[in-house]
Amino acid sequence: LKINPNYAEAYNGLGNVLQITGQTSAAIDAFTQAVHITPGYAAASYNLANAFIEQDNHDAAIKAYKTALSAQPDFAEAHNNLGYGYERQGNLDDAITSYAAAVSNQPDSACYHYNLGNAHHLKGAAKAAITAFEKAITLMPDYADAYNGLGSALREIGNLDGAIEAMSRAISLRPDCAKTNYNMGNAYADADKWPDAITAYQTALALKPDYAEAHNNIGFALKNQNKLNEALAAYQTALAIKPDYADAHHNLGMAHLKSQAFTAAWPEMEWRWSVKSRTCKPLLTEKPLWQGGRVERLLVWAEQGIGDEIMFNACLPQIAQQCDRLIVSASKRLIPLFERSFNDITFVEAHNKIDEALYDLQAPALTALGQCRTSLDDFRATATPYLHADAARADTIKSRLKTLAGGAPIIGISWKSMNEKLGKRRSLDLPALAAAIPPDAFLVSLQYGDVAEEIAALKTTTGRIVHSYDGVDNFRDLDGFAALVSACDQVISIDNSTVHFAGALGIACHILLPFNPDWRWGLHGTKTSYWYAKTHLHWQPSPNDWQGCIDSLQTCFSAQRQT
């Protein structure tokens, strides 16, 4: 450079040496000078971009990669690294485009296929990710990261056997990777293989003792085995490592609720708005959060599903006593039922933005519940029915059902949950449920969704008839559904919104529960619910053992016949 100050290649070489020796800022100056001398110098622009990446200056890096590609459009490495820059910005669409260009220009690069798969996976396109990961593995059969990515993507589409197989291969190739062992634990957890999940998480912790996520997930696995004290300890360990870990706080709150330590639970539950898996959108408002006490105008807003709205609204009469005007947001389908059931409370359709001129303070429904329920006695004191179906409509339905039943007891049944995450664990096959109910009972479907084929198949194979009441759409017409539930002598259902209608309406209800259901049903083996007076709980004695629930239900029927 002393001999030739305009020697661009020398500046580029100097930049490489400076970067290798950790002098990134000086390297950037050298690469910049090389590009200034020779604007179309693709290699120097590429190296400049890489140096910017080291400084986390992704905007500048992207600009430099584009400059390199303008000079050399088939520069596969630049396309790949441009994808990385976009990915770091959270711009996954452009990252995928760039990685795809890298693959197009150099299709035999396993690394580029892997990066493309990873971007697809981050975007939630699991099937496209699987294709890319499999191509990477074809090109490099011992590519541990690709097997790990493949396992994670297979887990996303519910292919748990494939996920476990892929992660096992990744671990065999690189057993010292904590992340892969952690991912293996997640796949086992999804498959309800809780002891195996814990073993995998413990392996991850042996490799990385401060792995807060692994401690948290051990807690979740222990909770699902009804080992609450051990689960609480695991969550607290996770929080000792990572005090602002929202998922661990939320899980700790759920475990406290399950163990009925309500005072300890409610503050932890406020972390629910920060958990990764949150699906409910919070209210957009500038109004302060209600934290108890007297208020002139209060908005309580719905935050979860239909069953939650019904359940949490048990506390509305108590809250109404603390304000001059109580406004409650609710699903549109529930408003007619709620307006009939709660006097002097204003109901508005649930949206994430409600006119702030209507209220002074606001609270999400679960937060409001926490202000009123700090002990088991608080729940039991309000376990009486609080919803009221349309009496005339219920009488009409009851009359029609009685005629069809010919004096037989009218039993409403529901056997499946549409919950995307937990529905499979909660759901029971219709033939198994029908076989558990005395043959002289007249069965009425309270199941929402299209179940006509299931009902027809039951009749064909067993001769058992489940009556579908045509005058009510069990999903859309919830006021009519409440009348239909009220027309039944009793209800038998798995854990879905049906049981909340029955409980809040005061209809005798048998609830068939998985081994570790939601916190609201209390400790495993409890026979009755502290939420609803006329409920009987039937628990799986071990994971996925529905026969235990059915045996418990049939024992109840035997006792009824004897009395």
C-alpha cells in the first residue's frame, strides 16, 4: 500500500488479517477503502458485510451483501449470508428468498439447505423446513444440526415418532449438544412420555446446568405426572437462573392454582401476557388496571375461550358490588345468555379495542377473578347455579325430548374437544362413552362440530342411537345450547365447554378427566368440583387410561340404580 495506495486487493487482504486478529473496526475501514477504490469488487463488499455482521450491524451488512451481489449475482455465499442478515432482523420472507437463491446457485451445499430449512421452520412452514432439512441430510449424512432441525419440524406437524428418531440420530452424532437433548425432551413431552422427557432434560442440564428452559420443562413434565411439589421446585430453580422468565412464572402460577395455593398463584398468573405460547390478544387501552377496591365504572374483558368466559363470570355479582357500573366484554354468542342471567351488568361484544369513554379502570377476566377468589371457601361459596337458560325454549325442547325418550332418562353427552393443543388428550371415542352409559338412557348429542358420521357409525356398529336436536346449532347458537343442556336430566362429558354450561346452569354433570387436566378441576382424585355444585369428577388413574374413568362412571350409575 505504501508503494500503491490504490491497491484494492491489498486493502481487502489487510481487512482479512485485521478481522482474523479481532480488529473488526479497522477491518471495516480497510474493506471500505477497497470498495471505494474498486466499486465492483464483490469479494471486498462481501467481506465488509461479514465484518458488519460481527458488529451486529445488520442494516449495513445487508447493504454491503447487496452491493456484492450487484457485482456478482451468482455469489452463493453472499446470498446465504444476506439471508442470515435478514433472519437476524426478523425478516424471514426475505431470508427465505436469499437462502433459496444460495441453494439455486450452489445446490450441493448442505449448509445452505439447512439454513433454508431453519428459516422455513422459524416462519412456521414445517413441511417446507422438512424438505430442506432432508436435502441437507442427503448431501451430508452426518449433519447433526440438520437432524435436530428435522426432528423439531417433524414435531411441529405431530410426527412424534419421526421427531424422536431424527433427534436420536442427532444425539448419536453429537451427544454433547444440550439443545438437541432439550428438543428430544420436548418431543417426548408431546408424546406424553414424561419420564423419558425428564431424562432428556436432565441430560441437557448435565451439559448446561444453567439451562433455565430445561428446568422449566422438567417442572412441566413433573406437573403432568401430578408431582406438584417437585414441579414447583423445578420452576423456582428456573426462575433463580432467569428471574424474568415469563413461561416459568406462568407455569409456577398454574402449579400453585392446581395445588389450590391461590394467593401465591394470582401474581404469577399475570405473567401470562408475556409467555411465548400466548394466543389471546390483550385489550388495547390506556386505562389503569383494576387491582381491587371501589371503582365507579369498571370493564372486565374476556381473554380466553367460551368455557373460560362462563367459568370466570361466576364472580361477576361480587365484582358488581364494588362498582357503580360494571361492563363485561363477552363473545357475541354468549351475550343473550349472560344478559338474562346477570342483572344490572352491561355486556358488550369482545374486541381488543373498546371505547375508553365507557370505563375508568379495566381488568382481564382472570385477573378480576383473582381479586375475588383467594381461598377454596371463596369458590365454594359461589358454586350455586348462576346462568339461566331461556325458560320457554328449554320447556319446548324438554317436551320434545321427553316424547322421543318415552320415559327414559335424558342424558346429554359430549366426547371430544376441539382445543388445538390439548384436544387429543381430552377426547374420548364415542363408542367407548356410549357403551359406559346404561342402555335404557336416551342419549342427546351436546357435541359441537360436525359429528354426524360418528353418530351414524355408532348406530350402524352397535345399534345405539344418539339423538341430534335439529332446533339448535351447538356451536353457533349458544343461547339455544344452554336451553338444550337445561332440558337434559344429566350431562356426561369430557373436559370441554359443555361441562361449564351444565355446571353454571345447575344440571347434574359427570366430567371425564385426563390424568392431569387443567388446574381448575383441583387435585387428582377429587370427586367434586369447587366451581360447580352438581358435578362429579371421574379421573384417569394413569395417563391415557380412559377405562378408569369409565369404570368410575359406571360405579356411579350402579349406585344410582340401587337408590
